[in-house]
Amino acid sequence: MQTPDPKRWLALALLCAAQFIVILDTSIIGVALPAIQVDLGFTPGGLSWIFNAYVIAFGGLLLLGGKLGDVFGARRMFMLGFAILTGASLLAGLAGSQEMLLAGRALQGVGAALIAPTALAIVMRLFGHNGAELGKAFGFWGAAAAAGGTAGVFLGGVITEWLSWPWTFLINVPLGVLVFGLAPLVLRYSAPATGRVDWFGAATITAALVVAVYAIVTTEPGQWASAQTLLLLGLAVLLLVIFLVIQAMRREPLLPLRIFAARNLALGNVLMALLGAAWIPLWFYLNLYLQQTLHLSALASGLALLPMTLTIMVIMVGLSGRLIGRFGIKANVVAGLLAMGGALFLFTQLPASGDYFANVLPASLLAALGMALGYIPVTMAAMSSARPEETGLASGLVNTTYQVGSAIGLAAMVALAAAAGTAGESEALLRGFHAAFAGAAWVAVVAAVLALLFLRSAPATREVPVG
């Protein structure tokens, strides 16, 4: 029987801080973009690459990051990831040119691709001995992600208004140094697994993911049938097929195809992709509605989103473990996805002269309830059936599906919004928002149906987790 690590709760606090920082980096710079554009001379199209450089490196390297954690040791790769992230943040914060800033952002994505899967794998190894503790640990983990997303919006506004945009990157430097210094003290060393990294397979799947994400984030609305987009997506599919053939032939593949035979693992990853495809557009367009339709400032918009974050944190930390123990994974996933879909359908009715407390707050709290109920059990479904020596790989896979699903979902909803009319008068803008919310709602409903029909859940237990 596995002996619990006496420092596991301290380790969890550090790992949650790491998750907070990784998610923070995806959202903190949004408010700072106009200031960056003025200082460094970005064109409107070029400005989007401040996001894209990070997303492409992060999403493209997650699977490799998880495998490296399995082969060379999760703690070692976790610390290497923070070293890269901290150095990259310093580079971006000191950037005096567009090229230097984009290089820093891409390197931040590389660091995050090592941190995210290894941190989640360590959580599984620390708490896998006890289902009640694992549910509680996942509650803190999910709450850290939710807090990082909203804190990024809020802190981005505060820093940009009271300091300057470089501090949206430089804030990571002291945080990264602190995490890097504490990691050897609270994270137990785990011996590297025997085996080798399938570097050719890693290069192939990374290239496939990079090309796919590149195609998604660079395709303009209405251009999905363009020759460039079809060529890039076709190349991504070809690289994916080559990767799968390689994995079937290798003795020590990067992604053993047998892993998908594990209970719920394949469906868990599909549901995670759909969850991201519904949640990220919800968050993105709700923020736009608050600022562009209700004309709230960036700071006020960040404050308006805080009730969502607090709801997610309270439910994930205080209730998720108990709800999963009482009703099982399947019931929580279905209820969460239906709640999110319902909230998105309510958002399709947002008026041009809406009131935050009457029109936004109730639906946003329902959406937060949906995310809180769905995220942790979907993660557990995609992780819990993996072999101990493959937890890093399974973690990289579930992180990858969430990132890719988020990118595809947001790109699709942007296309829907553009088709409905996001340019010109405020009424056309609002129609675009409604179309995006409706599209994301149907994604959540489809995910709920898939979970209801195909997700297998262990029998619910009346045991209530302690704490």
C-alpha cells in the first residue's frame, strides 16, 4: 500500500500556485494590449500574435512535456519548466522590440508546457492513494485555475493603469523564483522511469498540433474554406496519421495507443475538449459584452467576473469531492454541462441596455456552477485509469485536449459572431455576441449527451470526504 507523503498538502499548495501562474499568463495581458501596441508598433493583426505565440508553443508541446516528466522525473521537469518560464517572463518584460516580446511569449509557452502536465501528474501521485483526498485536491487544483483566469483580467487592468505593461510579464519573475526555490523542499523526488523518449514521434505530433493550432488562430472569419487554411489543416491531419502509424510500430512509443483502452480515458479527453470549447467563448464574449455593450471599464469588468470565480472556488474546494463521492463522476459531468449550456442560452437573451445584476449575474453564477461541477470529474475520468508510470502522459494529453478544444471553440464562435454581424452598430455587435453564446451552448449540450450515453461511472458512495 502506498505511504502518503507527509508534505502532500504543502506540495499541493505549491502545485496550485503553479497552476495559478500558468493560467494567469493566458489572461493577464489582454487589458495591456493597447499599451503594448502603442509602445512597440504592432499592427492590429500582429497584436494577436502576443496570444498566438504562447498558445501555439503551449498547446503544441504539452504532450511531450508530460512524457518528459514520466521519463526524466516529474519534479525535475516541473523545475525546468519554471526556470524557462521565469527567464522568458524577464525577456518579455524587458522587450524593446516586437521580435523580442514574441520570443519571450513563445518561451513562456514552452515553460508552461512542462509545468502543467507534470504538476497534475504529481497531484495524482500524491493523492491517488485516497479517493476522498484526491477529490479534495482536485477541488483546490480547479479553484486555482479559475482564480488564475479571473485574477489575470483584474491584475492586468490594475498593472496597466497604475504601473506599465512590462509588469504584466515581470510579475512572474519573483513568483517563479519563489516556486523554483520551494519545489525541492516540498516535492518528493521521484526516480525517472526506465525507457526512452520517442523524439521522432514527439516531433511529429508537436508539428501536427502546432500546424493545427496555427491554422485555427490565424484563419480570419469567413476564410475557413481558403486554400491556405485547408492546406494547413490537411497537413496537420497527415502529420497526425504519420504519428499514429509510428506509435503503432514503436516498441516504446510516445503515446502508447493502448492507453485509450483505459476506462473513460478517451471519452474524458473528448469531453475536456468540448468543455474548453464552451467555457472559453463564454468567458471571452461575456467580457466583451461587459466592456463593449454595458461600457464597463477593464477594472470594473474584472470585478464583475469575480462572483463567477468565487463560486467556482467555493464549489470546487468545498463541495466537489463530496458530490463526486455521493453521486459519481457521470452525474456531476452531465449536470455541470447542462448548467453551462443553460447559462449560455440565457446569455443569448442579453439586451443592449442590460443590467448587470438582473441580466448578467444570475446566468454567470449558473455558468460557474456548471464549470465547477464538470471540470474536476472530467479531469478525473481522463486521468484516473492511466497506469502510474503514464500519469504524466495522461496529464499532458488532457491538458492538450483542453487547450486545443479551447482554441477551436473560440475560433468557431468568432466565425459565428462575424457571420451574425460584429462590425458596425452596437445592435450588430450584440447579434454577434448572441450567435457566439448560442454556438457555445450547443457545444455544452452535445458534450452532456455524450457523457450521458457513454461515460461510465463507478457506483456512487455515501462516504463523505473529511475536511
